[in-house]
Amino acid sequence: MAFRIIVLAKQVPDTRNVGEDAMKSDGTVNRSALPAIYNPEDLNALEQALQIKDKIKDTEIIILTMGPPRAADIIRESMYRDADKGYLITDKRFAGADTLATSYVISKAIEKIGNYDLIISGRQAIDGDTAQVGPQTAEKLNLPQITYAEEIISCEKGKITVKRRLERGIEVVESSLPALVTVHGSAAVCRPKNSKLFMKYKHAKTQTELQTIDDDYMNQTIKNRAYLQIEELSLDDLSCEECKIGLAGSPTKVKKIDNVVLQGKDSKVIADKDTDIKHLMNDLIKNHTLG
Amino acid sequence: MNNICVYCEIEEGKVSDVSLELISKAVKLAGELKCEVEAVAIGSGLIDIGKQISPFGAHIIHSVDDKRLYPYTTLPHSAVFEHILRENKPQIVLVGATSVGRDLAPRIASSLKCGLTADCTDLVIGDYTDPKSGHEYKNLLYQIRPAFGGNIIATIVNPETKPQMATVREGVMKKEHAAKNFKSTVKVIDPAKILDKVDFAVKVIERHIEQKKVNLAGSQVIVAGGFGVGSKEGFELLNELAKVVGGEVGASRAAVDAGFSEHARQVGQTGVTVRPKLYIACGISGAIQHRAGMDGSAQIISINTDSEAPINSIADVAIIGDLHSVIPKMIKYYKEQSK
């Protein structure tokens, strides 16, 4: 009996490497200046799924991502590491969703994919750091959740044991399956791409991408090979209530965005000189800041 | 008027600091909104819970005591908390942004279909006009947080849905005592009717929680290092300065991510918020997430080779130089003059 894992992964702007041109002069984010990457903790999540696949024969790993058409990269990146297939939820009508509206759509997609034993995702994505979509998806699917996972210690049909990394210690928990697990960045790093798998999957395409290929031969090849087809899910494919998706389905609204302005203090600037530092330390002692 | 509700995190019978800080904040917000504060304590052995919470001014304490409710697991706690929220209909719900709160709050927000903002660095009451409909909303909770890698500060509101939920990290708000002899009303809730067998799908089979090793929030002097410290060994120098002047060592996220220091020492939006008498920032450029965790310090000294580093603009004294050369001088002259 096959073991089916759905991995939730997200393509994110690399907010950790923000350059000078990342902000436009009007204070909004210049997304195009930021490279799009595989959300780091989702890679940790994928690795946990791959480790289960190493142990349980006949494991199928399905990647589910949501985003613009180019987020199909995430699915290919996963396939190069031995994920089996992927779904891209993409539709302009989903845009502007907060975590509640996002988890609603994801849960609907998971219901459509169906027949899963385990859902694994990263704890949080670096573009928002909210850590909300995992638990919210679990709630919508009425599944137990295990957050902050550092290691899936054992996993079999119907049962999972997980070590969790908490602020000041660890906890080992056991849960029935299906369940949703979110993986912490302290978990094992993801294995590198496999060159054979890269060759196998490099032409994997979504329907949208396929339409942009002029090469008839390539087109036909992809159409003949099911494993090269990345399935796209739009609003029409999912039984979503429209009032619960996108901006309209998001209870949180951004009232305003402030560009970070440094409130300049009258700083005293001193150099790395003995006299200056001696003076500074003397002041700190005299005004009882130190000692 | 609907109240403000605070979820109290309890570890070994003790209400955590972040929950008491949130109660203090809630008391202030409730003053503006002319409503009351309700604390929710869910756990086991909560006999003296009133004594712990009362001094901070929560008007009502909902106490739910059951052996099965400690240690924390998601489903039973969310079932009980959700029950209390549905019964009492607070307008605002505050939860600590800890591994417990960040596990619980989104689950609750999902089932109540309400908005939730994570890791807020400030909470303010204010009005909001919907830009499309022109509809005006009075006295909403402004949930303020750095976003997008800290390049912007976002003010989030939930105009249509209640409760308005937010999580806040430890140290962001200040713990403050209410008037002397303030007494909360304790309401005991029997969880038997709320909990179901399926709520116990997850069992804790092992648990090792250490006492807090580092007490950054309580330290009067903090010597913090950033990526510019360069290595784990480089932090030794900071340790030495901290030891000499009687302080604790902190670190920026970049330094923790690089493995120079441990997460427990991280200062900033995703770490601890501190307000010491003196904060010495060594090799820290001063990203907004870091500043959010330390800009309430009474005095800031920055040591940086880059005179343009953002940290310098909030520093009282900016020492332009290499920390490896500056710190030994600080140690030397402190020792010389402090006798």
C-alpha cells in the first residue's frame, strides 16, 4: 500500500539578501530586484519527506505550491531531489490572500489531491515569518498538527513519532496519521539535486509553460510523458467559495506601509583612539551606567 | 463592550513572562477601549493561578484545570480556548509568540475565521477608513510589525472580523503591576464537557525543557555581536567585556544564523526584546528587526568599521573602528578607572 506525502513548499523573495535596489523610491518593495528562492524551511521539510521515502518503499511525494506561474520552479527543484510529482495552484483571483485565505485554498487543493498519509511543510516562510499557514491548513482539514519538528523519528502507516525543537528544549510526540507536520530550520539540510533526476525532469512543464514552447517535438515529448507534466490548479478546479479567497477572503488588511526611516540621534562619533575610549569609559563609570 | 482576552502560557505551574507582559499591555488598551481584561489559564494544578495573575490587573481569570491539559498539546488547548472565546466574544485576543502561542493562535484564528498578525512589535488603538467603501471603523487594534525582511513596517487591521488576534514576543511589552490589592475574579471552567477523545491524537512521550540559561531581558548591560564579529572565537572578546563590566552577551540574527552565538542570545524581532541601561552593539549593522529589539535601550554604543552603518544613527556614541581593537581598549580603560 503506497504511502503518500504532500509537501507544501513556497517560492519566496530572498529577503535575507536584500540589496540597495530592493526598495523603490516610493517605499514599496521592488520584488523584481529580489531573487526568488525555495523557502529554506520548506527544503528542510522536503528532506524529511525524502528520508521517509528512503525507508518506506512505494512512497510517493507530491509537491503542492501556490504562487505565480514561475513558482513551477519549486516543483522542478523538488523533482531534482526525488519528489514524484507536483501541483501548482495559480490563479490571479487568489492574489492578495493573507494566511487565512491561503490556507483555505491550500486545504481545498489537498482535498482534491486526496488520499494522503502525511502533509509536511516548513515551519514558516521568510517573506512573512508568520508560521500560520501550516496550523491553519491542519485546522481546515481537521488534522492533528505537529509544529517545530526537528526530526521525524519514525513513521509508518497510521502513526508518526516526531522530535520537536522548542525555545528551551525538545519534546518527542506521537500522533496518529494523517497529520500535518511543520519542520523547523534546525532539521537536517536538504540533499543536493541529483544529476540523473535533473536530466529526467528538466523539461517538466506546466500547461501554461507548455503553451510558450514553439518546438513541436518538445511539445509532443512532454505530452507523451505524464511525469513531465506539472498540474496547474486554478479557482475553477477547486471548490472554493469566492468570498473566502484572495483579498476579499482575507480578514487582515494592510492599513499602511512605512518605509523604515532612521530617526537620527545626535550621535557622538569617536575614533578608535586610546584617549577617546579612555574618556568614554570614564564617563560611563562616572554617570553610573557601568559599575 | 467586548473585552480583551490574553492566553496565559504556563510552564511547570508558572505563568510565563510574555503572558504577564501581554496582560499589562491589555490593561492599558482596555483603559482606552473602556472594557475589561480576561486571562485564560489552561493547564494542570492551577490552584494559585489567581495569585500569579491578579497583580497584573486582569479583571477575570478563566481557569481550566485538568491533568490532561499539561504539558501543552494543540488540540485540547485549542478546543478549550476556542470554547472560551466563543462564549465570551472578546474583541481582541493576545497570545505570546512562542512555540506554544505560534502553534495555538493560527489554529484558533482558522476556526474562528478571523485575522491574526504574528510577532507584533507594537499594538495601538486607532480608527480605520476602508479605502474602497469609505466605511469608517472606530477603535480598531493596529497591529504593527516589520515585514518583508524588515525593509518596511506594516500596520495591519482586521476591520470586519472579530476577535482581532495578534501574537507578540517576550520582552516587547513591559510587565507592569496594577493597583495594590487588585483582585481578579476567577471563573472555573470544567473541561470535561469540552474535550473529546479525538483531541488527544497527539501524545507527548518525552520532554526536556531547560531553565532559562540566559537572562538577556533582565540584564542592565548587554554586549551584543553581529556578523561583523566574524567568528565564534570573536565572541570570546565580547564575553570578556561583558564579564568585566557585569553584563550579558547578546547577538544579532545574522550572528546566530552564522553559528557564532546561540539562539537564546538573539536580540531582535525574532529573538528577545531588551531595554538595558547600556547596549553595546559590536559589528552589528542594525537592520530594523534588530533595532526593534533594542532601540528602547537607555544608552547605545555602536562599534563598527562602517561609518554609514544604520546602527550608528540610533547610537549615542558611535565608535568607528574594528571591534577587535576597540574592545580590548574598553576593557583596559574600564579596569584602570573603575577601581
